[in-house]
Amino acid sequence: MNFDRVAPIYGLLERVGAWGKMQRCRIALLGDIPQPQRVLLVGEGPGRFLAECVRRFPDAEFTVLDASVEMLKRAKKKVSKGKVEWVHAEFPDWDGPLGKFDLIVTNFFLDCFTEEKLAAVIAALEKMAAPAADWLVADFEIAPRGWRRCWSKIVVGALYRFFRISVGLEARALVAPEAELARAGFGLMKRVTFLGGLLKSEWWGRDF
């Protein structure tokens, strides 16, 4: 996958593909989670979520990982303060520190993977999570019923076709991550949806 190609127009894609609600979805549960100290943001993209995190949690340490050089460049322009480590790497190839992060964030990232690859990604992230870690997930999903289900299928299908052509996305359909998150020891703490169920924001937590 190469998101460098879409980095210059990613803001426009957010407005067209999700009516400008993706940022609202990303930050929806930031006020609910415990204050983090060490945060891992995977597939952060252009940095809008990071900027809000740094504002809310000025004493936290952030590790921002993205496979796109162009996305990292844009994210760096969004923050002028804070303790931020920038990592240009593919995931799950990155050999990150084990058991370090008390907050994992995967916003519009897990939907990029096939079922087999998704299991490997979540398993790798789980090893980097602290024993009592929280995990924020923002993503697209298919609404459960009615006309909203048909509508969300059309929108999600169109997005997968676009990103498969433009960035080389391997996945061809959404794979629900809930079973893998539960297998990693996380339980769903809170969940909100937007646009009739097209977008979801979830807080998962564990306490060993």
C-alpha cells in the first residue's frame, strides 16, 4: 500500500467519503478514556487526531507510525509542541517496544487489512500494549439493518474500489476486528456511531 499518492487530497476524500465526520469520529471518546502516558498512533495519516491528542494530553509521550512519508510530513506540520517520536515503517513489520503503550490508537487503519493480516496486526499491537492498556478504534462499518445497511454497503464498497486502485489496498471488504480484540484480552468499554451506522468510534480496555 502506498498512501503517498492520496496524501495531498486526503482532506477532500474525508469530506466526500464521510461528509466531514471522520475527525469527529476519531476524537469522540477522547474525553472518556483515562489520561494516557505513552501513546502509539498507528496509521495516523495527516495528523489531525494527533494534534488534538497533544492538546488534551500535553504530558504524554507519542509514537506516531505511518508507512507514508507524505502523511508523516503533513502530520509533523500539525504539531509544534509535545513529545512526539516519528516512525516511518510498515506494520506489523515494525519491531516496537513490548508492553510499553498504555493507549493504542488505530483510526481508519484496521479496515485496510484482509482477515489473515488483520489477526497478525492486532496480535503484534497487543504485545506492545501495557497490561492495563486502552485501545481506541475509529472505522467504517456496515449498518445493521434497513436502508442504512444498503447505503453503507454502497459507500464502503465504493471506498474499497477507490483505494484498491489508488494505493494498492489488499483488502476488498471490511473485516470486523472485535473477535481479535477480545482474543487479545480487550473488552468493549464504550461505542458511538455516526452517519446512521456508517462510522463507529470504540473504546476497548483491559486491566490485568
